[in-house]
Amino acid sequence: MDEKKILLIVEDDPGLQKQLKWSFEAYQTVIAGNRIEAITALRRYMPSVMTLDLGLPPDPANASEGLETLKEILGLVPSTKIIVVTGNDDRENAVKAVAMGAYDFYQKPVDIDILTMIIERAFQLDGLEKDYLKLQKNTAEPLAGIVAACKKMQELSRMVEKVAPTNVTTLLLGESGTGKEVLAKAIHGLSDRSSKPFVAVNCAAIPENLLESELFGYEKGAFTGAAQQTRGKIEYAHNGTFFLDEIGDLPISLQAKLLRFLQERVIERIGGRKEIPVDVRIICATHQNLQTLIDEGRFRRDLYYRISEITINIPPLREREGDAIMIATAFLKRFCELNNKKIKGFSKDAARAIETYPWPGNIRELENKIKRAVIMADDSSITYDDLELEKYDGELSIPLNLKEVREAAETLAIKRALTYSNNNISNTAKLLGVTRPTLYTLFEKYRIHINE
């Protein structure tokens, strides 16, 4: 037999106490007659649902004691569903209580059938919220630092989760600004090397004459200015992950030396003769078409095969339907905290522009636009003008299969509504024109969780 749900009744009238206790035999009813008893019972039983008479002693004619009790309970356990009970002519305090966070209100004289319905509905909502929280915990979270809402990115995330625990050399392909280094760090973070160094080198950012010493290090006296022995970045990554960004810009003269390291897992410093073994996971990335570079003789085919044991293609932001507004919201939150600004969200025009703009600079461009907008915004919301975007009338691509179209449209609509309402469940349900229980069902159906 299931254990009875706990219902806390805060009521100072002894006659009504008995009536309510008898009427709610289906629950384990706990009675409290004043504020102190209510708080004691709350701490002891932790009820999910409770009724609270606002007319508590010492002055039952004054609702202040009841409102203070409500405030204290919500401060201790904000998730408690509190149904406030007021006198027949005290609607003002009932509305005030709901504004403070009460679940619902009911006016005396008590109609047991109606109050029972309100209580049952409160328990039902509590159960749905707990199921949703459980779903959030059980649903695989997006990779660290990555908003992966669209289907393409969800599939990419699952692929990364499979690749990360291995030592396979991985090649990340994607346009500039798509977050290749963020993804490389996510792979490192999910691997058994996560507590070891993550060392990154951008081949395009270091002059060719310095790149070899940067990668492999040098011995004292190896060249003019080499005053002491210096380890290279590959050595510093020992037991960890070495990320070689923009490998398409690696000079052809260094490609043979890198290939030997990948094959033998040993290096030689410039000016040295000793082979130094290095245990490291290799991740490479580029925005260039390596096959074209191979055909032009600018990239070794054997090196390409060695670095691309697993290849992951990162889609540009314009192909990640629904992700732009979610990523923008994450940036908004971060830059508001950094700049001590209080901006609630985006205006409708701004949100629509973010969703439809093609973002040629991808996430890096989006980040820069949001950062500037936060600094320059004068209102409580980011406006279209704050973003400084060129007008774009393009359409988002959608699948042809009707079931996929419906699922994609509903998922995107829910995520947009969550963004517009700053993750407020009640407001999201209103925007979508559905009830809260229906919205929780949709959360579960489409495995949607709120970005905090």
C-alpha cells in the first residue's frame, strides 16, 4: 500500500481543524494552530502541499501574521504548494498572498469538495514538477560550454561522448567561429585525462620560424638566443591533451616531423639527439578543406590519414535551427554578470533577428554582438538596434517529413517561449497557449530542459 501524502493544515479554529482533518482522511494530515507550530511542522514533515489560514493569532482579524508565516515558509521551502484560506471579504490579502508566491487561495466558508479539488490539483502539479526534475537529472546534459539544442548538435554531442573516453586522434572541421576549441576542451573534459593538462597551439598565430621550437622545444645553445633548455608545448601536454588548431596552416617543413611524432610518440628537441617519449591525446582542427590542400601539394596525405582517425564536422550556426537564440541568452546572462547590468532579455524584434540572421562569423560573431549590446543597451531588454545587424529575410531550413516538421516546430516554439519568458514556466505556458501540465508533458516528450 502506498504511503499517504502529507498535508499540513495551518488553522487556529479548533472546530474547523477537526472538520478538515476528518475530510482529508486520504492524506496524512498534520495540524498547526499558529505560526510557530506551522514552522515546526514544516521542518519536521516537509509537506509538499499545505493550507494556510491568513487569520492566525495573536490577531485573527489581521492577515499580517498569516502573510509573515507565508513569507517565512516560502523562504525555507520555496517549492511548497501553499493554499491560503481567507475570510469571505478579504480578497485583497488573498491576491497579495498569491503575488508573494502562494499556489492558490480559497475564501471561507469552506466548501470541502472545492477545497479538495484545489488540494488534489496542487499535489498533481507537485508530482509533475518532481518528475520533471528527475527527468532533467536523467537526461544527458549538453557538453560543457556547449548549447546543443538542435538535432545536428545533439547527434554531434553523442558522437563526442563516444569518442572522448578513447585515445583516438580526432579532427574537428568547421568554419571559423564555430567553437572548435570549446569542443576540443569538452572532449578533454570527458576523457580520463581531464585532470591532466590541456595545451593548445594555433598554427596560424605563430610565425613559421618560431613554430618548431614552440611545438618541440630546444636544447641550450641550439641557436642564437637559446640560453637554456626549453620544453615544447607537446611535452607540456604529457599525460593530457594536445590541441593543434588550424593545422591546415602547419608549414610543409614541419608536417613530416609531426607525422613522426604521431607514429612513434617520441620527440626530439631542436639541437638535441635524445628521443623523449610523450603520452598525449591529439586533437586537431581546421576551417580549411584539407583535401584541396592535399591536391595543391600543401598538406601531406599520410599526415591527413593519421590525424583523421575520427572526423567531426561542426555545423555553422546558420544550420543549427533554434540554437542561436539560446546561445545568445547564455551570452546575455554571462555579460550582464561581468558588466553588472540588469537586462531581462531580448525584444521580439531582436529575438527574431537573432534567429533569422545567417551569422557568417558564427558563434564568435554572435558573442561579440551580444557583448556590445549589453554594454550599450539603455533599456531593460536588448533591442534590434542594439544588435547592429544587417537586415536579412532568409528562411530557416526545415525537414520535409511531416512528423519531423511537427516535432521540430513544437520543440523550437517551446524553446523560444522559454527564452522570451526567461524560463518562467507559467509565462511560457501562457505564451504557448497550453496548461502547465501539458507543458510538462511536452518537456518530457521532447527531452527539453531549462537552461539555468
